[in-house]
Amino acid sequence: MQFQVALYAIAAKKELQYQPDQGLVRYLDADDKLKSELRVPLDAESLERVKTQVAQTASKIRQRHSCQAPRDLTESNAARHATSSVSAA
């Protein structure tokens, strides 16, 4: 989920000139309040790691290499029950 939110932040920065400072995922059906939110860092280093991972994955796809999905993307059960957002300062 963190990967997805960071990817949204990159798109928002590029296309909307929006400057998010953090991401937040809220799990709507979490029984434990401590697990109901996931804060996602959107600092330059975190976003650069996501950009690198996307570029490497795209390169492998273009070369027709089999590649494994990022772990965050395979956790689809959690993704179905969550909302995500990015916020600016």
C-alpha cells in the first residue's frame, strides 16, 4: 500500500504541481485502532526509491523478463478495504 500511495504522490507532484508532505491510508474495517492508519513518508529519498523501482520494473517488462510484483501491490485484501490520500502542508 505504501508503494501505491507514494506513486500517487509522484503523479500529483508532476501533473498537478501539488506538494504532498505525507500520505495516509485509513483501514475502514480495522478492529484495532492502532492498525487503522498507515502513515506513508513522502520525503525525497522515499519517492526516489519508488521511481527507481518503477523504472526497473518497466525495463524488465520491455525486455520481456518475468518480474515479481512489489510486495505492497500483492496485498490486495488490505487495499480493498482502505482509502488512501496525500496531504500537503
